[in-house]
Amino acid sequence: MIRIVLAEDQNLLLGALGALLDLEEDITVVGKASNGEEVLELVEREQPDVCLMDIEMPVMTGLDAAEELKKEDCKVIILTTFARPGYFERAKKADVSGYLLKDSPSETLANSIRQIMQGKRIYSPELIDIVFESENPLTPREIEIVQLLALGKTTKVIAKELHLSDGTIRNYVSIVLDKLDVDNRIEAITKAQDKGWLK
């Protein structure tokens, strides 16, 4: 029997998911949580085989919980409405076994759980497309500069920190704006964060 913990902050969806999975002969739901912290407690208490969770949850997100669960002997499947590459990149780094979209048919979900239990990784095909469409155009140095800008540092401070001239940093910033096709630093930071390029 595959033992599952579910985490979803929308009660209706949590109930429906639980009911659907309980219909499967080889799957049983051993716990339900509505945020990432509850998930961690449940996993510790119930020792499930699989933790199926949403990303956007209060108190602690599903991605934060997935990073914590890396140490546990529990396979993590992210089930979300968000096909954002930044989220997917973080999920991959957290070593999740599956990343599925909520509009997948229920039989796909049950079959994915079974395949993941056999050691496979299952990622929604739409995500793979998005990731390949959005390869990071920035060099490591440009990423470093955007990260420092995101911390609120000025070009002068960044120049000092990286032992470069003020003009060089300004050049880097204009190259970044150009590459990301944005008008200002805030847009550049937002876009790079959304795409998961600053991790």
C-alpha cells in the first residue's frame, strides 16, 4: 500500500484529492495538511511514502517544505496550477520526484504516483517546454550583479564590492536590461527572479 500525505490550503480541493486517491486500491491517504509546517510534522509522525503538495500555501510554501523534506525518506510530488520556470527550477534543486499541474486527469496522478514509487521522476510536459523556452541568457557575473541590485545595493557599492569601476557596473546593468528586454532595474530583478535565474 502506498501511503500518502496531502498538503493543499484550499479545503475543497484537499477533500476532493483525498477522496479521489482513496478510491485507488493500492493508495491510502494517511494525513492532510493545509500549510508547509503541518506537512513537516505529518511526515515525521506518519512516515509516508509520498508527500503530495501545493506550492502556494500559508506559513510555509510547498517549495520550502520540499527543501526540508530532502533529508527524509519520503518522495515529494508538487501539484500546482503554476507552470512557472522559477518554481520548477527550485523544485528540481529540492530533488522532488514529480511536478504535476492541477489540471492533469486524476488517473494520470495515480499512475504518476505508482511510477514515482518505482524510482521514476515525472514532470508535466508543459513544464519541460517552458524551461527550454526560457534558458538563462545572463552570464555568472551578470547574475551576480542582478543579485546585488536585488539586495538594494547601488552601482557604487557593487563596484567597490566586485573591485570594478562604477562605469563597468553601469555597462553590465545596461547589457542585462538589453538581454532581458526590460526598461529598468526593478523589471530586470523581477524577471530574473520569476524565471528562477537568481538561485
